[in-house]
Amino acid sequence: PRRQSLSQRLGFQATERIQSDNDDTASQASEGADSVDRSSSPALRARAIRVECVEMCGTNVYVGTSHGHIVQYTINVPELTSDKEPERVCVQSVDLKLGGKRVEQLIALPMLNRLVVLCGSTLVFYTLSDLRAVSSNSAPTIKGVSCVACDERVDRTSNGVLLCVARMREISVYFVGADVRLEQQVMIEYSVASLCMYGNYVCLADTQTYKVLDLARIRSSGLDQGQLELLPTQQPRRDEAGRVVRPPRPRTLVVGPNEFMFLTASGDDTTLGVIVTARGEALRGTLQFPAYPVSIVYDEPHVIAVFATGRIDVYDTRSEPRVVQSVVGDVPDLMRVRRACVCAGGWVST
């Protein structure tokens, strides 16, 4: 029999019903839907819950859902060579009360007992131990956020880290310690769709180009002297029928000290992973993906890419990048892997 994915073994289901005040109505609809294709029912489809992001800290797994909740699990994962199933306990589920919008990103800061949460363009801070909202006096709510990144130069177990937050045509750097305080603001020309940070350098993708920002140089000499443009980001196009086709969301990630990778489409419908230094110099080699990854992470020295089909490719980036492992599962759509995150013991897919 096929070995279950970690998300299945943890008990996550691709869809489940949301409890609400309208459960009686939902029950009646369900009872009368025996002859109806559930996947085509707008009411039932609207009630589907999906795993949107996942973060792992020690033996705790934090899951962000499509309906604005965080679910915390404690898990005991056996050795990889063992046939035993992971033991998991659902500790709690918390409603963020942000209009039921999807949880886009979670960042755990264990030494600070903080969980950074991006939900519906709102950045909020929760305690990691019991998922309680942190007082706005020490950690203000930040609205209008498109993406957020933690400084990868500093271990997240330290007593203070930098967060890089992108808002409408603005990059803000916050120091997160006992309190959250603003350290630097940079006004930019275009909105940001993706960013990552290593020390004084931020690699980002805006609506026009991929860029590297040197925050130290910007502080001393201004944006023009501290901004390096790389390649254009993908733009909307029209297909043969004249319909507008929007490109996938740009992606950037840190792949080493002052080293970044970003994704760009090639002419034959494949996707390239370009690795550059903070000075924009091409480094190591270029990764070639068979399609645009829906999720991608770096676990030194490997890049793990997840594709829409559920396929997972692992690339070794130490010399000429190459695929060292592929996981191809013939599973139904609702059971396909869609996300990956890096944890202390390796990486987790959901």
C-alpha cells in the first residue's frame, strides 16, 4: 500500500466542514445532495478548508488555513527508517478574527516566544506557546502587507531578529525583540510581490523587475545608489483567444550568505532558478524546472521544489545544479502536496 504523506498522517484533510451558526442549513444541503456532485456545489465548495501554510518549531506544527485559523499540533515523528506512524495531538485551533481570510505565512521565533502571522494583508503577532495575541503596545498590527521575510543571517533562536515587511510601495525593516520597533523605511516605485532578506541585503520582485537592495548604502546614499536591477518579472499576456493570462507570483529565496535565487520563465515554458550574489553576479549554476513551482524552499545545500501535479524535485546546488531525488505520486488532486517548509530535522510537505 502507498505510504501516506505527512499531512495525511497528521490527520489534515483536503476538505472539511466549517462549524458555524448555519450548520442546520448546511446539514440539510448535505442530506439532499446525494445525487449532486459536491465539487460543483458553490455552497459546499465555499466551505472547503485548505492548508495554506505550515511552520514547524521543535515538536510543534503550526498550520495556517484558508478560513483564517491557526491549528497547533504536537507531533512525535519516528525515525525515517521506521514504519511507525507519527503520533500527533491537536493542541488548539485559534480564529484570528480577520474576516475569515486565508493565512498566507507563519514565521516562528522560539526564543522570543513569538509567531509572526500574515493573514489577509494584515501582519499580527501571537505568542508561540499558547497562541495568544500579543499586546498592541509591544507589537502593533501592521496592515496593507503584501509579503514579509525574516533576516536569514541571524538564527531565529536568537533574542532579536529583523523582519522585512513590504507594503504599498514601501519596504519597512522592524527589529523584533521584547518589543517591535521600526528601524528603517524605504520608499520604492512599485509594489512588491516577493522578498527575502540576508543581513543588509534584500532581494525582491516587484511588478516590473527583480532587484537587490543594499539597505546600508540606501541609508547613507539614497535609493538610487543602493538599488540593483536584475531581470524583468513576468508580465500579463494575452492568449490566442485574447484572454488575459496572469503570470504566477514571483518567488525569491536566500540560498547562502549574501546569495539569492529567483524564478524566471524561459522561452520553452520551463522555469529557471537563477542564483546570484548580492552584487548581481551569476553564481554556481542555473536550475531548470519542468514547470513553475507552487512552493520552493532551501535546505542547505538543496532546493526543494513542489509542482502543481504534486511532484517534488530535490536539487543539489553545490556545483552544477542537478536533480538528486524526485517524488512522483499518482494520487487524487485533493491529496497532492502543495506546500513545503524547512524544519530542524529536514523539510515537511503538506
